[in-house]
Amino acid sequence: MAVKITDICISCDACLDECPVEAIVDNDENPTGADTYYVYADKCVECVGHNDAPACADACPTEGCIVWDETGSSSVEREDRGTVGSPVVED
Ligand code: SF4
Ligand code: SF4
């Protein structure tokens, strides 16, 4: 499981260095070509074993930008994860 950065990302760079497993790349490296940051789902571990909550979402200033994703080969997932597509950080 993983989290996903959506198209309202403003490429502010606040999340990149917060990721403990370097799962995030910037807009220049986004493999989809979108002008947003991107989470490699096969690398993201939802911060399990690293932080009490997904650090990228905690750092992100754009409300609702980072949501729960369902794709990815990682089997790691938080027990308290939300439904797919819902914001990781609710206001
Ligand atoms: S949830 Fe954690 S592991 Fe996943 S991309 Fe965000 S900071 Fe990285
Ligand atoms: S912190 Fe949020 S708005 Fe900033 S680059 Fe990361 S996902 Fe985009």
C-alpha cells in the first residue's frame, strides 16, 4: 500500500526530505510527466516503523493533496489507514 500525491500539488518541496525511504520524487522526475511530486508506490511503506503518521502528508501545506492509494507492490500498510482516495490528513 502507499499514499498518492494528487494534481493539486504545488511542488513546494516540503515533503521530499521527510520521507524515510526516499519514495518521493520531484516534478522533474515524475514518471507520469505531470507537474507534481510523485510517490513510488512500491517504495512507500506508509511510514510504518518510521513515524506515527505519514510524514509527507504531515508536512504538506496543501489541504487534501496526499491521499491513500491502493496500488503498489509493498505489502506494508498502516492499521489505521483511511479509505482509498481519502486525504491522509483530514482537516
Ligand atoms: S507515507 Fe511515508 S513512506 Fe510513504 S511516501 Fe509518505 S513519507 Fe514516504
Ligand atoms: S508537500 Fe504537498 S504540495 Fe508540497 S511538493 Fe509535497 S505533495 Fe506537493
